[in-house]
Amino acid sequence: MNILNNFQIFLVFMVFFGMVSIAAGCSSSNYVNESTKYTAGDNDDKLLNDFTISTSPGQTLRVYSDAGSVKIKVGSSDNTVKVKVYGDDATNSRVDYKAEQTTEGVEVTARFKDEYKKDDNWTFRLRFEIEVPSSYNIKVKTGGGSVSVGNTNGDVNVSTGGGSISVSNTIGDLKINTGGGSVKISNNSGNLDINTGGGVVKLEGFNGNVEVNTGGGSVSMDGSNGSVKVSTGGGSISLDYTGSNYGIDLNTGAGSISLSIPSNFSADLNLSTNVGSISTDFGKAEKNGMGSYMKTSINGGGERIECHTSAGSIKVSSN
């Protein structure tokens, strides 16, 4: 029986380290798709074009690009969107890009010309720097490249085939999807929906409901006043939570879980690990073979707090 248990532990940790390796590989800064190689470029890239487009607050910026990094920030005017396109001469001759006014706001596109879609003998360098009104919705879809959004008041929807995503100081709901890459969200008021194939997820100062799904990678969070649901194929989870209890559900295939909640939290705890220990400020866990479990109510009970890991320790403390 001991041999079988040891073998099971070995398999669990092999899966965990495999997940972490995949996540690290997915978060590489260079993205390769079926047609060409992509790099985000740098500040030495030349200005390829410059657009200034009339708009109104509350409308939507849509960016659709086969690849390229995108940086969006609030500009000095509530009536214009400014778009600067940077890259090199090779990209300029092989990509059709445009920025134009629509009935819903502004649309920016960058597409490979047909004759270059299957050409893998050149490096694609393209980045957008875009200024929008402070009250503006954002929708970005790119085949590969990093995306950053800052200081906007409106909903944000970002999807990239591979690349890091950073959103800071925003008011509005966020929906984030990346095939592989890190995600960092700072100081957001609104609901968060984050999906990544593999990569580190860091949420700082959230205020709203949170749902995170990652194929493999650690998740660290601090925030308040929302339900929290996190699932990772392999990696640690940490949450420092304040405010009212709207329910917490933390699951990892392999990795530790650390949760900090207010001492006066009213909740029903349900904690379990198949291989590992459980420690809390709210009672003592029971051993279950090589694992541990705990079910109890604190401060009269309330919304459920679920923490589960296949292999790793669980710690629930008061803040």
C-alpha cells in the first residue's frame, strides 16, 4: 500500500511540474503562429502611421490584429481617439492596417496581405499605441502579442492567442482570454472573468466578482466584496480577502492554497487535500490517510468557502 501511495504522489507532482513547465513556455515574449514569426518590437521601431478620429464618450474601441502588441491609455480629449502604429519596413509592406470611425466608435485592424499569410521567412514587428476618452469600452482581439489597458471607465474585453495582459485602474467588467501568458489586473472595480491556457495570474485590489481558470500557473489575489472562484490545473493559489462573504471556491490540481479572511467572517468551511496538511485559525482539521479534511461553520455559518487540492497544503487564517 505504501508503494502505491508513493507512486500516486510521484504522478501528481510530475503532472504539477509538467503544468508549470507548459505555463512558462506559453508565457514567452515571442509568439509564433502558423504564418510567421512575431516580436512585439521596441521603442526603436519607426512610426508607420498616425490616426486621429472623432468619437464620443461611452462608445467602443475595437482592435482586430493578426498579431502585434497593443497599449491603450486615456488621452487628453473626450472627443477623439488617437492611434499610432509602429513597426519596421518589412511589416509596413506586408500588412494592411487601418483605423476608422464606425457607428459604435472606432475600429482598428491589421491583417497580413494574402501573399504573405504563409510566408515564414520574415519577422513580424508591429505595435499600437492608442489614446481613448476616459469613458470608453475596449475590445481587443489579436493572434499574438501583449496587451495593456489603463485608467479607463468602461467594459474591457481582451483576447490574444499568446502574450501577457495587463489592466490597471479601471472601472467596468473585464473579460480576459489568452492562449498562454501572464495576466495582471490592478485596482479594478467590476466583475472579472479570466481564462488562460497557462501562465501566472495576479489580481491586486479587485472589487467585484472574480472567476479565474488557468491550465497551469500560480494565482495570487487580494481584494474585496465579490464571489471568488479559481481553478488551476497546477499551481499555488493565494487570496487575501476583505469585506462581505459572497462565496469562495479555490481548486488546484497540485499546489498549496493560502486564504486570509476577516476574523468575523460568517461562513461554512469545506477544505480537503489528498496529500498534505491543513491548518486554520478556525479549528482543527482531521487526517485522512496522507491527506486532511475539515468541515465546520464559523461565526454561525454563511456562504460556503471551498478549498481543494490534490497535492499540497491548505492554510486559512484571519486578517
